[in-house]
Amino acid sequence: MIIETNSERETYELGVRMGREAKAGQVYTLIGDLGVGKTVFTKGLAEGLEIGEPVSSPTFTIVQIYEGGRLPFYHFDVYRIGDVEEMDEIGYEDYIYGEGVSLIEWADLIEEILPEHYTEVRIEKEPERGFDYRRISICGY
């Protein structure tokens, strides 16, 4: 599925809709360059999961845990990991095979340990279509 958004608000609202539809054990991978709106989408997803606290990128902690919503939300940012084994050290399997919803930013860096089933969200800019334009591809595996 391809969705086109033309503002941060539209990208955020897509995240909200997907968060409302998310089920326990769901894993989302989030792929996109710096500055494409991954955090905007993630904040929307968290709102859809009824997370009440502010959501930010866990760049220096690898995973941020939010438990106050409809389902637990595990937000991974694996941009800075040096080796996939670091994921074992944080016990990633407890999260992605648990009862919450996991979102993994930069998941293409850890493809070899992703679960068999997940939903990939890929956000891309197309500058010729405008500064705020985003092409969002959603694909289930």
C-alpha cells in the first residue's frame, strides 16, 4: 500500500490510525532517511495506542518502553548499534515476541533478526513534489 502525505499532520494521523488498529505482538519496522518524519509517525502511532506520555527517539538507549497505553509500546532506534549482538544484550526478543507493539527505526540494519511477520513502513521524500510531501509504503511480511 502506498500513502502520500503532504504535511506533518497527515503523517502523524497515519500513525494514529495504525496505532488504533495495532494488536498485541505487532512489530513495525520504520525505514527512512534522517528528517523524513519517522519520529512524527512514531508519535502518532503512540497516540493511537493511547500512550499518555511524551514520545521521543531513543537514539542513545536503543529501546524506550511506554506502558501506560492500551498496549505496551516498545520503540527501538537501532541507528547507532555497532553489531546485531547488541540487540541480544538488551533482550529484544522479550519485547518483539511479547504482548506489546514494537516499532523498530532503522530496522534494515538488523534484518537478520527480525521476526518472520512484521509490517514495514518506509517513508521517503520527493523534493520535487514539495517540502512536506512524503511517500509512505506499507508492506506486510
